[in-house]
Amino acid sequence: MSEHLEEFKAIIADVDDLYKAQSVLNWDQQAYMPPGGAQARASQVATLSRLAHERFTSERVGALLDLLSAETRDLPYEDDTVSMLRVLQREYVKAVRLPAAFVAELAEASGLATTAWAQARAANDWHGFESHLAHMLELKQREAEYLGYSDRMYDALLDEYEPGMKTAQVTEIFDAVRRELVPLVQTIRAHSDRVEDAAVLRHYDPDKQWALAHEALRAIGYDFERGRMDRVPHPFCTTFSNHDVRVTNRILPDFFNSCLFGALHEGGHALYEQGSPDKFERTALAGGASLGVHESQSRLWENLVGRSRAFWEFFFPKFKRTFRKNAADLDAEKMYRAVNKVQPSLIRVEADEVTYSLHVMLRFEAENLLLENKLRVAELPAWWDEAMSSYLGITPPDVAQGVLQDVHWSMGLYGYFPTYSLGTFFSAQLFEQARKELGNLDAQFAQGEFEPLRQWLQQKIYQHGRKFTLNELANQITGEPLQTRSYIAYLKNKYAEIYGL
Amino acid sequence: MSEHLEEFKAIIADVDDLYKAQSVLNWDQQAYMPPGGAQARASQVATLSRLAHERFTSERVGALLDLLSAETRDLPYEDDTVSMLRVLQREYVKAVRLPAAFVAELAEASGLATTAWAQARAANDWHGFESHLAHMLELKQREAEYLGYSDRMYDALLDEYEPGMKTAQVTEIFDAVRRELVPLVQTIRAHSDRVEDAAVLRHYDPDKQWALAHEALRAIGYDFERGRMDRVPHPFCTTFSNHDVRVTNRILPDFFNSCLFGALHEGGHALYEQGSPDKFERTALAGGASLGVHESQSRLWENLVGRSRAFWEFFFPKFKRTFRKNAADLDAEKMYRAVNKVQPSLIRVEADEVTYSLHVMLRFEAENLLLENKLRVAELPAWWDEAMSSYLGITPPDVAQGVLQDVHWSMGLYGYFPTYSLGTFFSAQLFEQARKELGNLDAQFAQGEFEPLRQWLQQKIYQHGRKFTLNELANQITGEPLQTRSYIAYLKNKYAEIYGL
């Protein structure tokens, strides 16, 4: 290893340690911190974040990136060092473009906006949030100008979450999917009585739900020697190293789906992180390629596996053993149908597989219109309600269940929503390929054999860490960039069968 | 606030945030971290520690300390800023005296020695640890030389844990106590059958023990809005801010004392930390004055309160309600006697109130003999056994229960043990003063009224944070420096009554 590389890696390792420490503090904050701890925790997290940023954006890092790029110019694109430099160059350029004063202003405004949002949502009061949203929007417009873009302003922001992805590609993809989804949803609505979901809406003992979620995680290969599951209000997955990847989850006593599918969803993220190779630890290459690729993994295990008939053939006996009395009248087929009920609903995070992406598209459109000043903040609530009506055929009774439902905009996360759907589409594309290469997946799932699929994902996705973009991975694995054909076919086949269309 | 002071406080706040983040990581490591997390956690903690140390020992901090000392020269000793500068000057001088290479060498040797110690203790193998102990000792001798001392080498090390305390004062105090304790222990041994402790040696349901420990913590005023209790192998108290002070504890199903008195002990530390004023947060003055003063608080609540007859008058009904069946044959007096059984034993951490300090004195002597090359490491096991026999009248059957029982020496903690006893003596000195000023404490405890005592400690101790040394506090509160008269009188009165001597 050259002296420059050694020096560079030592700095990057420090930065990584600081960010990982911050993750531990955030995890504790959600899972265990007593109420009194909030204020000090905010400054601890802010300090770690600032020190990491200072260390990463130093002139020395810029100089080393230049030196090392020159030193490694003859090495191939996929070489570990070349890839690390590529990923960090991308991040460094962005990080130094944002003036420190702007970063501080954004952090402060976002803190205030998040508090205002929480109060406004609780009070169902749009006007309590309106001026904050306008301010955050103006800041994000400035941020996009600092970062730069050639086509759409949105490109600058989207790139932070989905490197290399362009607004034009997202628009094209979303248009194609929308054309198929809207009529599919309408058809299913017309036959909604064909699927009964009372089985998931009865009372299930919280402790038993928790134990069952552990069983599901073990079944798909989540390693509890290198992780654990804790209760939080809003589930997430967090990584302290590839050997310490924590799942968090919640339990709703009267809604079965939440805990089990929460576990499978976060478990999908966690398998990806646990599968990140040791050699990438404390470099920029550890972890997942992008938010979209990460979401492809969570959705794959939650939906393509967990909501499959084959999974329920395997899992139903465990379910029945766990909830003896409550499950007496149920069977695998009834549960399979119940967990796949499609129902246009107001809240994105509660949406089913079919309607979910429509919620995302609506937000993607709104973000673009707002950023490009084609929609004024004051007009947003009315626009929202109209869009909900045209996409899903329902209208929010109030702003709390409408335009105020998501925390993202108050936190400055513009360009983040599309990654949820890009990941969903990619999950189907990957799964179709896995079916081609792995033989009868359904037969394997029905036997509780998930290891071939996990190993395949290890080989195709996990082992690369952050080296490649979503489209690069899609090309490598399936021979084409991200497409939605597989996703549409998956939904149509599955739900035509379930609903007898 | 002067510009210099503002700059200085910003640096100190960063350093504090880094150390607090490190505390969160350590807490998680003990309480929740899965086995796989250990390696990455070690480097995260090391990085936070190194960055904090770098930031604190910068030349700029030295220059600011000089400038600010000059600026504040006319302010009184107890002024907040003057006190902060005094405490930090003390730490800065020590920190910069140790060469970075030496600090790294010590950290590495200590890591290896701790692992070797754990294996040696498990294997009951003195020779597996001997060379590590010799190496650590040599390093600590070098450390003492770097730090400097005028009288005894031990002074340099002791000062890290008990600022301002000298080996001579500890020797004098320990000699005085030993003269009284050794015959007292002999007398009690001769009448050991007068106290029956079977009541604490039966099975108590772990979950109920845990719930009862919560009740005890609530009773003494521990604020669960600003803290929580979690299970760990070895109990400790840790502070993330004065509004987030965590207690950890363990449960032994067949030994009642461990969980309840563990909670009261760590709760005593926690009351101190929760009582640290807001104005000291993120400065060097937050928290406790020294290890000795801290231990005075834990011992006070564990023993002078928790092992008092009055406490059991208040607490026994809760105990009985919790353990209906198991407690049927017990009453408050039986429990009071059972938790106060005196029994010379091999293991320091399991020792009773009377014999505990003899274990500490033995270690204090050994440390001095070793540091001053008056005892060779190879001779230590034989020396240990002889000392145990002369102090406590018992001889360890093996090294695991003898010289290898404590982790401290492998970690480089030389000069640490005396603070356990200094705190114990100070707790009695404080308690005697509290009795003078607060009227009938026993009557208050019997009613579950602990708030007057806690408020008194808030006023006398907690509110000062780290401003004063143990002897300064002792003088302020009781009109004399640390003394052992109160402690000896307390033990003699209490145990003469219990044992009918």
C-alpha cells in the first residue's frame, strides 16, 4: 500500500468510526433513551457529525484524492481502491460545494421544521407548517444550485440518495408504471370483496408476535450473533459494522402485518449489511450501494418472499403453533390471501404492494413542481387531495392524513421518496433473474430453504458493497438497466390470481 | 464572556461530547451489543478517545489556559470559570506529560493484559498473567515518572483518581482503620452464629427482584425520566448528560443482596450525576468530584441507608408484597439482620461492610510494594495469601479466588483501589453530619422519606460538580478533612448491637 493510500485510509477510517458512533447514538435514542436525554444527545450527534464532516472535507483529503487517482489510473473500474476513490470523490465534490454556513443554516432550519411538522401534524394544522416548508424548499433550491445540475434541478438532490440516477429516467419509469397501476387498482377495487383480511385484524399477543418475528428473521438467515432486534416507534435498520447490524421493529397488537413484515423488511436491509465483506470495513465501500438498491433488498424479503404463497406454506405451521387459539380457524391459504389484501389507503407507510408506488409518484411530482416553482407551497394541500383522488380514488379527510403525513420534507429529504419505488421495481427485476438461475424458488421457500436465494444475493449484490450504482448492478446481474416490466408482470400475475380477474 | 473563553468552552464542549459518545458505546457494549460487534466497537471507541485526546492536548488549549488564567486571576477560588480552569489545568498538565507513543503502548499492553488476565483467571493459572503484570507494572512506573511526584511514586497514580490525595494520608488513614477493624472482625467471627442469613440465600424470582429494584430506586429519588436500568454482567453507572444517567445491574436468582443493593449502590452514583447542575453541562465541571467522593455516594445509599433498620421498616412491606410465598416466614428485623451478616470472604466485591476495607488495604500495600520494587511480581501470590490470612484469617484455595480476582491491574488501574475505601469512610463522615443537621433520619427512612437526605446531599455535594476535592468538600461540610472516626464508630455501634457484643 502506498504511503498516500495509507494516510488516506486512516482518515477515512476515522470518519467512518465517527459516523458509526453517531449511528449507535441514534439507535439508542430511538430504542432506549429516556425522555430527558434528548437535548444533550442532539449536541453529541451534531458534534460527531461536524467533526466527521470537517475531517472529510479537509484540503488534505482533496489533495490525496488527486494523488491517488493519478497513482491508480491504470487499474480497472471494479478494483477495490479505484472504486473507493470513485465513491469518495463523488462525495467529496458534493461536500465541499456546500458552504459550512449553509450546512449549519440547513441543519438549524431542519430542526425547527421537524418540530413544527410534528406539532402541525398532531394539531392537523397546515398553517403551522406552511412557512417552514416554504423555507426548507428555498434552502433545498439553494442546495441544488450549490451542487449543480445540467438538466433538472431535482437531479442534484436525487443524486444524493441514488447516485447516477436522473430525473428523466425516474419520470419515464414512473409514467410507464402509472399507466399500468391505475387501471389495475381500479379493477381490484371493483372486486375488493373477493379478499378477506379479518385474519390479520384480530388480536395477537405482542410477546408472541415478537417471538415469531425472531423466527422469521432466523429463517431468512439473519445472524443474531451479529445483530439483534429492539422495539422502537418507527422501525429501521442500522449498521455499526458488518458484524453488528441491528434491526428495530414495532408491534401492533390488533394488526398482525406490522410486526412480521416489519421484521422481514428490516431483515432484508440487514442481510445486505451483514453480507458486506470484511475487507470493506472502515472504508467508504462498506454497506449498500444506494437507497434504491437497499430498498430492493428489504422489499424482496418482505414482499416477494414474505407475501408469497410458498412462504406461507412453510411459515403457517409456526404461526399456528404460536397462536394456537387465535389461529384455529385459519390455514396457509387464508393467511396468504389476508396479507395480500389490496386497499387504496391514505397513508403511504401502510399501503399494500399494489398501491404503494402511487403514493411515491405523487410525492415525486409534487417535489419537482415545488422545486421548479410550478406549484406554490400554499397550493400544495389542494393539489395533494386532487392527486390522491385521481391516483387512488380517495380524498384525505384532513391534512394530517394527507399532505402532512411524512416527516421527509421537514428534514430536508427531497429526492428521497423515489428510491422507495425504484427499489421496489428493482426487487422484481432481481427476483425474476433469481428464478431463472436458482430453479424452483417456490419449492425451496415451501421447505424453508432461503439460503440459496440469500447466497445468490450475496454473490450478485452484497459482496460489492457500495462499489456500483443501481443501474450498474442491474446491468451486471440482468443484462439491462433498471426496468419495470418484471414488476408489472409480477403484480398482474399475482393479483389476477388472488382476485380472480 | 470573553472571546478566549468562548473559544475555549467550544473546544471543551467538543471533547465532552466525544467522551460522552464513548460512554454510550461502552454502555451498549455491556448491555446490548451482540458478540460480533466487539472488534469494530473497539476501534470506534479508540478513535473517539484519540480524537478527544488530540483536541484536548492541542497547543491552543495550553495557550488558552494561560490566557484565561491571567484574565480570571482576580476571581475567587470557587468561581465557576476559575474552577473549570483549575480542573482542566490539572488534567492538561498530566495529559501533555505523557508522550503519544507511550499512551499507545500502554493502551495496547493493557488490551493484551486484560485478555491474558481473563484467560488466566478462568484457567486458575498465575503464570499466564505473571509476565503481563510485570510489563504493566513497568509501564505504570514509567507513567509515574512522566507525571512526576515528590514523595511517593504512588502519589502520581493516585492523583488521577483522587485529585490532591497523597499516599501518606491514605497510609495514615488505613493504619488507623486497620487497627480497629482486624480485632472487630475477629470478635464477630467468634460470634458468627448469632446472625442468620438464610433469608437472602433462597430463590427469588428474577423478574420480581428487578421490579423491586426499580421500586427502591424510585424511593430514593432516582428519576427514571432521566435514566433507566438495564441488565449487564458487572453493574455500573454511566452518564450521557445530567438528564440521562443510566444505572446497570444484575440479578442472582439465589442471592437476594446482589440486585437490590446493586441498584442502591449504582443509584447512589446516579443521584450524584443527576444532581449535577445544568450550567456545568459540556464543561469540565459536570459530574462527580473524584472516584472517592463518588463512592461515598454509592456506599451511603447502599449501606448507611439500604442496610439500616429504618430502611427495612419502610421497605419490608414492599418486599413481602413482591415475594408473597418466599417471604412468609420473614419480618423486617430478620431481613435487617440477614443483609448485615459479616463473614470474612475471599472475594472483594462480595465482601460485607466490615471486611470490605481490609481487602482494599491489602491491594494498596501490594501496589506500593510492587511500584517501589520492594516486592517482586513472582513473590506476589505468596505475599497475597499471607496478607489474607493475617487480615481476614482465611487463605485462598487458588489464585483465581486470590491474586487474580480483580481486573484492575491488567487494565493499568493502579492507585484506583484506595478510592473505594476513602469513599466508604467519607460516607460515614457525611452521614454523621447529615444526622446532626436533618433531625431524626431513622424516623424519616422508616416513613420512606429520603428526600430530605437527597436534598441535603444536593446542597452539600451534588451542586458543586467537580469543583472541589474530597478533602475540600469534607472541610466545607464537616469542618475537618477526611477522617475515619465516624466510620469506626458507625461500624462498632451497628455491629455490636447486631451481634450482641
